[in-house]
Amino acid sequence: MVYLTRVEHFNAAHKLYNPKWTREKNEDVFGKCANENWHGHNYELYVTVKGKVDPDTGFLMDVKKLSEIINNHVLELVDHKNLNMDVPFLEGQLCSTENLAKGIWDQIQPHIPTGVRLHCIKLYETPRIFVEYFGD
């Protein structure tokens, strides 16, 4: 089994806020991340696929194709956007890094070619905080 990872970068704003709670409770739970004026991150996205190497090409997958999938189905939707307001696949969810990673998985998974499997989404919110998602 070979694992291939493509790294991408995007910037986005969001606010952690549960509309069922009071402002005070949101601030108690989410702290500065509940700021009414939003806040942003410079996200680093690692998309890892796995499978067997094609003996005819020597590739697990054409990395240009993987880049196109990520760009078309994720980056175009999230880069320089407000995750709470502008991203359809996050609608109705808290915009945590955990939910964002799961949503990215769901955006990419249907476009991975036959014979290759999506292994992991690793999403860095900051250099010291990241989420890994391996599917359900």
C-alpha cells in the first residue's frame, strides 16, 4: 500500500457560536472564537490517498488530478470565504475545524478515482492545532 499526500493552503474566517445558547454561554465555551466580528485562520490542508501503484505509470494517482479535485471541490468553496455564511457544505453546522475536516472529506470522496481510496484529511487550523479525519 502506498500513501500519497497533497498539501494545499487556504484562508477563511469563521465564528464558533451555537445559536441555541446565550451570548454569555457561547463566550464561556468558545472564548475569543465566539467573537461577533469573526476571526480567521491560515489553514493547511493535507489530503492523503492510498492504493497500489499502477505498473504502467508508476503512480498511485496522477497528482495533477488530485490537485484539481481539491481545488474544484474544496478550495473554490472555502478560500477567502466566511465559513459560517458562504460555504454550503457547512450550512447548519458549527464551523469547527472538526466539522470542516469532515465536510472536506465528503466533498473529495466522490471524486477519487476507482482503485484509489481517500485515507485521511489532516487540517491545520494553526501550526499547533490540527484535526485528522479518516472517514466514518
